[in-house]
Amino acid sequence: MSRVVKPQVVYLHGLQSSGQSVTVQRLRRTLPHHEVIAPDLPVQPEVAMAELRKLAATLDPDAIVIGTSMGGFFAQMFHGFRRILINPSFHVSRKLKEFVGRRLEFHNPRTDGLKDFEVTDKLVKKYERLEKEQFDPRKGIQGKRKESPELVEGFFGKNDTVVDGRGEFLEHYTRLTEFDGGHRLDPNTTITLLVPRIMELSGQKN
């Protein structure tokens, strides 16, 4: 008896969140015929990239990689994969600079048990270095498909007051959709915009 292979969806969370967020739980409830993979992103960007490269090596070429805010920054670097970037924060370092010398709490439980992390100048500089090469298809994470701008879609909240990556997104990609909402991925946007798009990309009926 052959094993049913579920379409894979990778969800990458934002700063101070985790793979156990309510958004991940909602995606798993509304996409029961998909395998929703939601890792906790390590605080150190080079460690996060190493872990994501390992993950990418296990993925089906047709996997869909989704990221919100900081997660959109990391998702964008899955070159060769289909990606959906939701209010992507292409410059995480700029937000971190506001909190240098402070500890930031995680909003959701994490599998590594971390409750908070310290923002240091060294951490900011690490993100700055990674940000400089984020759009280079020779860098980042390599998929089995040939990289193409058509693989990437951007969803941007009309009322996002936290980050605005529209201009930078349009320097590299063309498939931009605006939705009524702010920076956080709210339940309505998840159900009415994101889930139907995932179903469409997966060739499944909603």
C-alpha cells in the first residue's frame, strides 16, 4: 500500500515568535491535507541559516515556503522554492537596533525552552551582513528548481505601521497583493487570503 504524500508548507515565524504560534495552529487546522512544518528560528542568523539549509535539503521541490515579518526575510532566501512573503522585514537589523542592550521576550513557547534573548551590537551586525546578500540567488538556500522572480509572491497589509518592504520587494519581484490589515497575520487574512492561495498552489480545491 503506497503512502499518501502530503503537500509541504513551511511556515517561518517573526521576531519574538515561534513555531508554536496561533497562526501555525490555525494553518494546521485549515490545511489538514498538508504537512505544515514550522521550526523555531534560532536567534543567531547564521545558526538559523544552517538549520534552514538542513530543512531545505529534506523538502519536496514543490514545497511552499511562507514567512511573516522576520520569517519573510528568511523565506525569501529559499531560492528555487515557491515563496509567499507576508509583510517581510528585509532589514531585521533596523528593528533590533532599537533594543540594543535589552532583553526581548518570546511571545510563544519554544521547543528550545528559551524565554527571551539579549539584543547586542554583535547580533545586529550579523543581521546586517546577511541582509547585504539576501537577494543574491548564488547565496542563501538553494532549492532544486531554477530561481525565478515568478516563484515569489508578496502579501502586504495596507495598515502596516511596523515595516514597509513594498519598494524593495518590487525591485526584485512583481507579484504583490495588498490586504486590509496591519503587520501581524490576522485570522481573517489567513483564512480568506493565505489558505486559498496555498490550496491553489498545491493544486487542491478549497
